Amino acid sequence: MTVEDKTICPHCGQKMKKWRVPMFSTWTAEFFYVCFNDECPYFQRGWKHMFETYRNTCSYRYRYDPETGQSGPLPVWSLDDLKADIIED
């Protein structure tokens, strides 16, 4: 049996980075793993999807919450959005 590494983005295969969850958010985790690969297809497709669906100029990055096991989109409004809260190992 193979154990899947949840810290690898399933959309681009890159190792995700630890990202500090905002202190006053509704999330209980201290950090998420987030794909900050600007070439990730999930992130790239998000710009078009969000504009065509909601007329918003934004995208999303793939995130994994190690506390709950949940994963999904984390909204961003620019290439550099959220990068200031990356936790370097």
C-alpha cells in the first residue's frame, strides 16, 4: 500500500509550502500547505474560471489543511497575494 503525500500538489506535482493561516480566521489550523507554483494549471485556470463565472479578477491556489484533511481552493487576487505569510522550513 502506498501512502499519498498530501503536501504535493495533485495538479502540478510541486511540493507545497507551509502558509500561516490568519490569526482571526474561522480556520482552526495554524498553517495550511499551499501550492505557490505560479505555473500550476489549477492556479492558471482559476483566473479564467473566476472571471467567466463571477466577473471577478481573481484566482485560487490549491490548499491542504493538515488538521482536518480537507483541501480545496484558497482565493488570491494577484500573483504575490498570500506569499508574505509563507513559513520557510
